Amino acid sequence: MSDLIGGRYQVTKTLRKTGFCDTFLAKDTQLPGHPFCVVKQLQPKSNEGFVLETARRLFDNEAKVLYRLGNHPQIPRLLAHLEVEDQFYLVQEFIEGKDLSQEEIASHQKPWNETELRDFLLDVLDILTFVHKNNVIHRDIKPSNLIRQSDGKIVLIDFGAVKEITHITLTEGQVNIKDVTVAIGTPGYMPIEQQNGVPNFNSDIYALGMTAIHAITGYHPDQLPRYDTGEISWQDRANCSPQMAQIINKMVKISSYQRYRSTTEVIEDLQKLHRPPEPPPDGCQAKFKNIIWVTGIFAVVGIAVLIPNIWGAVKALGHYNRGQQLTESGEYEAAIAEYNKAISIKPNFAIAWTNRGFAQGKLGKHVDKFSSCAQATNVAPDFAEAWNCRGLARYDLGQFELALKEYDRAIAVDKEFYRGWFNKGQVLIKLGQHEDAIAATRKVLAIKPDYFLAWTQICSAFFELQQYQAAKTNCQQSLAIKPDYPPTIALMKKIEQKLQ
């Protein structure tokens, strides 16, 4: 590349080329001394207008995220983002140092000891805590995305989120959703839920745990055997304490529900590893003083911890309630902003994640809706409404078979969840399985007999089966509850015509 990118950045070296992104070392010709920077050229897989517009929106959104993340001293700052002739460029701060795959965590290198590993984990977990608090999942933790600076600190690079832009393809005028949500990450380090296109915050913990195993064994995760359960077998090749092994094993659990849920949980366990023992009390008086001292400490700590937690919960609830009000008034963008504030304070606020998804769906952002509701099920797997939300997003995306599975999950969580049964019936009608749709929708009426939409849905299924008298009976039941509902009235007219 001989020309200046954007009239400013002069490429001096190609650092990396992949199918979706070319990375260059460049000089900023408009700053004194022409300092180095890193330029990434992102390449969507189609130049169709619809694809480019979608890529542009994703690009702008992710640039905003990267600008915000650059406030951390161990994340490269985003210096600029620009579009030149339908090509997208990110310009980032150049970090001096070698990534860990070059020397420290590579084949035939000496495995780390436990102290080195603990210090490394605490360093990276501190970065990830900041990243996750900003509602960002890195999605590609691995040795080559971790650079050791001259001061010994680790810098985290190459956030996987921007790769979504480059995986967009066009199929019959629609974005290929599978390509958008899947295949962001690196095999060996990537957990199963991420391979399935539903990453969550502790997906990064899994990838970091796999990186730790690589460092302390000297073997790439793909070179290590696995048990029948799918869990990786590594301890016989490592020199570490049972306590450290227990922490790493919990980081890399196959099931995300059995894994550490947050970075702070991992940090707490790591900090306990080398905690000095408490001195024994000296006599009864010392014991009595110890009891008073410990009780006082617990009281102070309890108050210090409890008050901020309560205040945080109150603030999060306030933002959530404002989001609800804005949703009801149709101000969906503003509602999403309020839900985001609630989630930033209380990341496991499942109903805020879910209702953010519903608001995104109202704006036609069905991929974003699914992502929000998937996060809700990650933090609260027993929340039926979140599974229902996932199903609705799948339905809007035309993924009817997958929608059916989501509704089944909602019903499995709560057999009395009538909306799950109703939506299951709706998708079964879409799939042409009308008798199954009738059976599912009758489950709704067993729970909520006055739900007029269920009567109309059964009426519609019978109509498709050409059983017009049965259809009429059910539509009459619906109209007895809601006599002015236009779709039922219109369907009834069609039935009367058939019966004539």
C-alpha cells in the first residue's frame, strides 16, 4: 500500500493478514515525529449496499466501545476510525513489546511456575473486570492477543467484537445472522457457548483459563487429552498446588453455569492462595479481645459492603423503572440507554437485559435483541421470560426451528408460563404443524381460559386444516371475550364464506 490511508497514515509493514482483517504498522504523518500506530483494515465479505450499511452501523458502534475501553492503561487507545471507499479502518495506539505467543507461551518453552501464573492471571483479570463493567466481551483471549510491555504489565489487544463487521454476508436480501454471531474466537481457547454464537462474560474467563493451562503445561489446549465429560486433562503435566489447579479447573468448566460467573470471583480465590495464617490468640483475655476485634471488623465491613450494594441496587432499579416508562411511551432508544445504566450497576439484572432486548426488537434490531436476552439467560437460566424473548428474536429472524427450541426451554423452566405455550403454538403454525399448534395453544387456555388470542390462534389452526366448523367455534369463543378484535373478525368472515 503506497498511498496514505485517509491522507494521513503511511503503511510501513504488514503485521498480520487474515480472511477478515489486514493489520499494518503505520506512521501518523500529521503528528510531530511521525509516531507509529497500528491500522486495521476490516473487509466485509460483500459490497452490496445493504451489507455495507449494516457494516457501517456495527463499525460505528464498536468504535464507540473501543474509544471507551481505551481509558484503561492496559488497553490500546483507539486513535481514529475512518471509512475510505467502502473500506473500514481502525487506527490504534502501537504497543511496544512482544505478544506472549512469541516467547513466553509457545511450543518448547519452559512452563511457568505457580507464582508467575498467579501474577499473570491477576493482571489480566483486572483488565477484564474493566472490560466487563463496560458490557463488553473480548471473545478472543489467547497468548497472541496479550502483549508484555517493558514494565512487565500485560496489554490486551484485538477485541473480537469488531470482527462481526467482517462476517456479514448477503443471502436473499438479508444479513446472514449465523455468520454474524458465530466463529468469533479461536479454537482451543473458545468455550462451547461461544462456538454456538452465544458468548457471555465468563466465556472470557474460560479462554483465560485455557491460556493459563497452556502457560503452566507448555502444551496448546488442543494437544491435551480430555475426559469423557469433555473437561481437559492437564494437571499431570503441570507443577502447581491443588488450590491453584482447583481455580483453573473452575475457570474452564464446559458448562458456563458451573464456571466462575465473574472476574471478581476468580480474583478473590487467587488472593486467598498465599494469605498468611492468623496468629493464635494468647490466653483467655487475648481470645476475648480477638472476639471483640473480629466482631467489630465484621460489623464495619458489613456496613461498608452492604450500604453501597443497597444503594447500587436502588439506583439500578431507578434506571430500570425509567426504561419501562420510556418503553411504554415508545421511546425505545432512550429506554435502552436507561436499561444500559441499570445493567452497568447490576450486571446480573436479568429482567433489565430482557427488556433491553424487547426494546431493541421494537427498533428492528433482532440480532441485538437475541444477544441481550441470551445474556439474561446466562445470568438467570431459570428466567422463563428471557428464554421466551430469545424465541421471539429467533422468530423475527426467520429461525423458526430454533425459536421452537427456545420456547421449549421457557416452558421447561415454568410449565405454567402461558406465553411460552402460546408462542410455541404460533411457530408451529408457521411450520405447518397445525395439530401440534392446537395442542400447545390449548395448554394456554388450561392456564388462562380468558386469553382471547389463544382462542383466535386455535381458530386459525383449524382454518388451515380446513375444519371450518371447529374454527368457527373457537373464533366465537374469542369474540365473546374480545368482540372488537379486528384479526378475529376478519378470520370469522373467511370462515363464514367457506361454510356457505
